Amino acid sequence: MFSDFRPVFKLLLRFLVLYVLLVLGYQLYLNLYKGAGLDPASEWVARQTIFVQNLLDYPSQLVPGKPAQETSWFWVSGRYVSRMVEGCNAISVIILFLAFIFAFFRGPKTFLFAFAGLVFLHIVNVLRIAGLNILLVEMPQYSKIGHDYLFPAIIYGSVVLLWLIWINRFALKEVPDENS
């Protein structure tokens, strides 16, 4: 009876093992910067967001918070509009994406798709944060719906889109038999 579900169990096990390993690795990384301010990956995302906002003619700066707070503030168009924290860097979302893609491993193209997806998600995330900051400058009355619903839907929707592409275009395609 359970032999029918063996491929599903293997897939789930692969996903869970990859996800747990990636999360543990990320947590070890975060522990290196505990109490030292914003971690370097989050700082990198924030600096790119500042670049985009300045490009869009929203004069912006990143103002570091106290190291124990592990945050930095976005100063946009003459006022503080939001803060950058570790969760804004989208690494946890990227971990989820990667665990799913590698659970459906299909050789070298898995690495190519994972890399392309990682770059795509990073760009979407930077644009998402910049968009949220601009929303907070232009229409602060929509800050709650923007922060809590609209902008998370953008990053999670992007992950689901990439998953669907991976499954439909690559993972479910028949692998050619080398004996034929």
C-alpha cells in the first residue's frame, strides 16, 4: 500500500532535509552577527534598495540603528519611513524556494534554474522594499495593507510563480532514457 506513495515520501523527505539544513546554516550565519547591528546580507539588500529609490528620484539614506536593535532605518524624502530588519532580506523565502527546487532535482539544469530564481527573487525583493518605502512616502494611509498584504504577496507570489515554472517546464518532463 505505501509503495504507491514512496516517490511522494522521498520527495517530502528530500525537501524537509534540505529545508532544515538551509535554515540551520542561515541561523548559524545570523548568530555570527547577534547584537552587532544589521547582518551583512540585510545591509546589502538595504543599500541596493537605497540605490533604486535614489534612481527613482526619492532621495534616500540608510541610517544605522543601535547595534543591539539589529536594524537600520530608511530615510526617504526627508523623513524616516521604515526600517530594515533581517526578515526583509528575503533569505528565508529564498531558502524555501531552493529546498523545493532541489527536492525535484533534475541534474545541472536544477543549479541553473536555482541561480536564475535566486537572482530574480533578489531583484523582486529589492524592488518590493523600494515600492513599500515609496508607498509610505506618497500614501502613508495605506501602510498597513501595503506592508502586511500587498508587498508580501509580491515576494511569495514570485516564489509560487517560479515553482510552477520549475514543475511544469522542467521537473515533470520525462528524462530521456540513456539506453534508447
